[in-house]
Amino acid sequence: MSRYEEAKKIYAKLDIDTDKALKTLQDISISMHCWQGDDVRGFDTKENLSGGIQTTGNYFGKARNYKELMQDIDKALSMIPGKHRLNLHSNYAIFENGEFADRDKIEPKHFKKWVEFAKERCMGLDFNPTIFSHPKANNLTLSSHDEEIRKFWVNHCIACLRISEYFANELNCQCVMNIWIPDGYKDIPADRYSPRDRFKKSLDEILDTNYDKEKVLVCLESKVFGIGFESYTVGSAEFCLNYAASKGIMPLMDNGHYHPTEMVSDKISSMLLFNKNLALHITRPVRWDSDHVILFDDETREICKEITRCNDISRIKIATDYFDASINRIAAWVIGIRNVQKALLYGLLQPNKKLFDLQKENKFTELMLIQEEIKTYPFGDIWLEFCNRNNVIGTEEWFKEVLDYENNVLSKRNYNFKD
Ligand code: RNT
Ligand code: ZN
């Protein structure tokens, strides 16, 4: 008997159907963030990364242009089982032959190559306005009291709505467009109200434009603080949740954007009770919103248990969001995304019915016992089977491919210090 067959029997004793779990996992697509490939640089500016987010490390081989980034994404995807989506930021617009458009002027044509890329791979695309790393983002953006700046970013978001619609139409699937602004203050502000009032007005102006609400799912991402914005964040949790609820748009929760003992895994059920859909940025905060590569750790598993307990998993739009420049960037993608999938599989292999009953019957000793025992079930064999069925290497052996790629491709990329 194969290891999978044996493992299947062991899980079956707890009434867990491993084949069903594998089938469900097969249908869950993760929106893979493009920005792990080049440390969130994009192609439209030589400005440093701003907005209170940071990459650290300078591992060699960073993608320098769209061709390299696409090549790297392909390499990463070849080691990730299943069918996924690609999450683009607007600063990944592709300009050629000396052409350039500022953020408020970008158009669908600047993303034509991404659409071709996605079509060839049967992938959906998601999108994000890029409201940082730009001369007009040195201060407040959508919450700015400088009308010209505020309008500039409103127009940028409207341009992004057009591009999101274009993605949805071309690829014939919904596009999630996520708005996140870095706006805030380093030190204690006097007026907390007005910037939030202006942010609200800006969002109203953006959403008042005509767009196809069936095709483009707009969401709003909150945050607790950023580097240099420690004392006040305009787009706080309360602001974003209330705004999203009042407008019927989707809230987005990034698990790096809360106080350290606050857990997104505990928030999901409340959100699902009051929202049709919920968007997630899965990341790993280490002491702060550090955007480390996702591990197969307790909180990732707990988040994924909540996702897989949902009656309709497609209500939850799962995206990854991390950027580590200190290790091989392709491996970072593969490790993080595979870990989300592992955690989802772990969630799908919970004996939920039994656990729910134990909870109802106040049998907390047994509830704890089973939750602990299941941790050492032959989970790895089920994961291997998933990889085998998807023709990707299930063990750490995949890293050999990364090393070959590092030697043959990444090590040949040279930089001058301006890159
Ligand atoms: C920043 C937010 C945001 C960004 C991306 C690049 O704290 O998490 O989602 O990471 O837009
Ligand atoms: Zn995020």
C-alpha cells in the first residue's frame, strides 16, 4: 500500500475524507503577489520604496524588468501546485520605447503584456493602486489637504478601476482591486478627524465613478502603523471596516496590521457574518509588520482552519503579501505560497464535525486532545500526494531547481547601483 493509501486510512478513522480534502484544495486559488520578485520596486520609478514599508537584504538576482519578473514568476509557479492568480501593483505598468505615463494617466494598454501573460497561463489577475514610492506620496495622499495631490491619487485610483475592469473583461473573471494608503503621522497629531474625513471623501469620489461591480471587487486594507507613521494611521481598522460596511465594498485584513496579540484567525468569523466576501493578505509579522515569508506556523494554520470551515470558501479572497530580499526571491515565493496551501490542507483535514460536537458538549479535555493528536497525523503524506497529483516536487528536492536557476539565470543579472 502506498503511503498515501495508508495515511488515508488513518484519517478515515476520524471520518476525514482525504480525497475530498485534496479535491477542495485543488480548487482554491491564491493570488500570488508579484512584488516578492523585485522588492516592491516596480518599473515606473527609481524612487526608493516608501510608505512605511520596508524590504531588507540584498540577495543577488532581483528581477530588473518585466521580462525577468515574468520569467521568475513562471519559475516559482512551476514549483507551486495548483492554479493560481497573479496580484499586480500599478507600478508594474510596462512602458516601452521611451513611453511613460504618470500614475494618474496609466491605461489598460500599459498592462497588455500582463494580460497576455495571464491568458497564456489561464490565470486571473488582481490589482492594486500604488500609493507610495512616488514624489506625490511623500506626505498624505488620498487624505491630503493639498487638493492637487488628493485629486492626483483619486485619479490614480480611477485609472486603476479602468485597468481592473480591463483585466476582468479580458480574462473573463472577477478582479479584486485593493486600496491601501500609507497616510499617517510619526508623532501625535492635533487633528485626527480631518485627514480621515478627506480620505472618506476621496474614496467616495473613486467609488462614484461608473465601474462594473460584478466584475471588479474593490476592497480596502486597514493598518495599525507604519515605519515613520507610528502615532497615527488614517486608514485604521475602524475607519476601513466602517467605510467598507457603509459602501458595501469588501474589507481586507492583512495579518501584519494588528496589535501583536490580536489574531486575524479570530476575526474571520465575525467578518463573514456581516460581509458577503472577505479579502486577506497573508503574511508573517515578526515583532512588527515585517512581511517575512509565510511559514507553516500556528497562526497561518489557524487562519486557514477558519477559511476552510467556511460554507463557501470562494467568499474569501486569499492573497499573499510579503517581501524578503535576504534570501533567494523565487524560493521565498515558493516556500510562502506552499505554506499557505499546506495550512489550507491542514484545515481541510480537521475532523470539524467531531470537534464542533465536543465543543457543544463542553468536552474540552477531548477537544484539546484531538486537536493536539491530529498535529502528528501523517499529514506530510497527504501533502506529497497533492504535489504528485499536480506534477510538482513534493519534498525539499524542489530547491535543486532553484539552485540551477540561480546558477544559470539569476547570477547573470548585473546591477549598477542605480538599478
Ligand atoms: C502595506 C500593505 C500593502 C502592501 C502592498 C505592497 O503594509 O500590507 O498591502 O504590502 O500593497
Ligand atoms: Zn497587505
